[in-house]
Amino acid sequence: MSHAHRARIALAFAVGAAFVLSGVAAYTQTMAPTNSAPNPYRSIENWAKLPDGRTWGSTSAVDIDRDGTSVWVGERCGAFAPPGQMARLLAEGKPFACQGSTLDPILKFDASGKLVKSFGAGMLIFPHGIHVDREGNVWLTDGLGMEGKGHQVFKFSPEGKVLLTLGKPGGAAEPDYFYQPNDVVVAPNGDIFVADGHGGNTNARIVKFSKDGKFIKTWGTKGSGPGEIEGPHAIAMDSQGRLFLGDRSNNRIQLFDQDGKFIAQWPQFSRPSGVFIDKNDVIYVADSESESVSKNHDGWKRGIRVGSAKTGEVTAFIPDPVEKTTGTSAAEGVAADAKGNIYGAEVGPKRLMRYVKN
């Protein structure tokens, strides 16, 4: 065997070993749409009950309590409130989302769908992303701002006491943070990761803080190359501590380590508005924009894709029942409880859907 041939074999072995050690499969950005996975779920509407006289508004924020069965939701105070409506409503002199509302936007439902706790009235403008940490604390991002509120990340106790606030109210330029923070996740050691920026002229980065809220670092620049970001709409963490960023405008999930090192990009979960990973590394990804709001993802169907955060395989797909639309449709936020029931938080249809196994 020649020296060159042995070198090629050694290189191939090293590359293969690297993929095995990292637990990441290789997927190309130009792969065919993953629309054909089976749908083993049935849909349940009106599972979560609001008090008499209160109706659902837009919601993109849903997560599971540490009890594994209760569901937390960030709801936009009964309003139809996608961000694109903000300028029009304000110009017409109408309130936007939770502006001026006396309703609690942070809601907790028990396993039967009964509302058991609510808080946050008057604190938020635009509830966008929610995360329940290992101690049961509830984190919420306020993704827009006005009148000295918004563009912040809040940590609440399960009873609704504010424990920590990140960012200046109303938003600010660096280093005071944030400009349209979308989502937040907390590592086992307490480090905090915020996905900051909603596309356009906003930010496009991940910001890392210590558990007491001290800034550590930020990474990400606008672009579509590996490690570049455009519209960091969701963020989650797997059992290995890897960060899964829903890089929505680039139609992919990007994987990073906790220091910002790029690991891989996964397009097979479509255009990710929401990302959730359970304790078994089952990944749930919500696509609310393909072939509707998005004009660069034809052929991909909206809905919730389920698969493996270890291998990247897509194993199930819950399609959006709406075939044709021009706005956001189906779930933006997604979560799954300990029994595998899936919850989809919907902006356009203004509801929280529940999906259970057939």
C-alpha cells in the first residue's frame, strides 16, 4: 500500500470519527423537503381554558413546567399581534399586543388544561419566547418595545416574583442590550443564552451571560454562511449541552457549543420558528412561515417536525391544515410534555394546540 493511499484512508477515518464523536450527521443546505414523514398525532383544539370573557391572542411562547405535565404560555393579551402589525396599529392609534393591557400575559395550565396561575400584567409589551429552567423558574423575552418597556429578558419565580432582568427597558444599543430578543435558554450550570434579533436591521447573535446576569460574550454576524445568523428566532439545548439555534431566515438550525464554536447546520427541520428538545433528545421544530411569509423556501410545508437531536433524523411531521396563506400559520412556539404530548403556540390562528399520539 502506498504512503498516499494510507494517508487517504487515515484522513477518511479521522473525518468519520469526528462525526461519530460529535454526534452530528452531515446534511446539505440544498436537500429535498422533508414533508413525507408520518403523522402519528391527532389534534386537540381548545384544550387550554381561559377565564370567562377572555379570548386567546397571538402566542409564540410555550414550555413545560418542571413537573413534566403543566404548561406555561406567554400570550399577547388577547390581541392579534404579529410584529408586522405594530406600525400600522400604532399609526391608527390602537394598542399593540400587551400595550396598556391589564391582562396577565404569563399563564400556567395544569395537565387538564385548567388555568392555575397567571402574572405579569403591565410589565410586558410583546411576549415572544419562554423557558422553564431546572429550578422551575420561568424566563420570558419581551421582543419589542415602546413607552420605556420591552426589549428585555425576565426571570420569574414560579409564583411570579421578578428574580432577574437582562437588558434596558425600551431597548438599547450595545453594550446595553437588546434589540428584539426572541428566545432564551439556561444551561445546567446557570449560564444564560439569549437569541437576539428578529431579522431586518435588528441584531443577529447569541448573547451569553453568567447565572447572575453578568455579560460573558456574544457571537454571530449577519449572513448565511456557517456560523453566520439571520433571524435567530429560537434556541434550545440538548443533553450534551449543545445549543440549537433556529436560524429562521436562513431556513436552518445551527448547532454551537457554549463558547460559540460552530458545529453543524441542519436544514432538514425546515424553517424553524420554534425549537424544543426533551430530556431524551427528541427534537421538535415548528415551521410557521414556509410558502407563506417566506418567499425563499418553496416546496417545504409548514408544520411541526419531530426527530432526533442526536442524529438529525426527521421521524414525524404534523402538517399545517391550512394549504394556502400569506401570513404566519400553524405553530411558532413548540414544546412537548413528559408523556410526549406536543403543544403548538400559534400567532396567526391565536390559539394553543395540543397533539397526542394516536
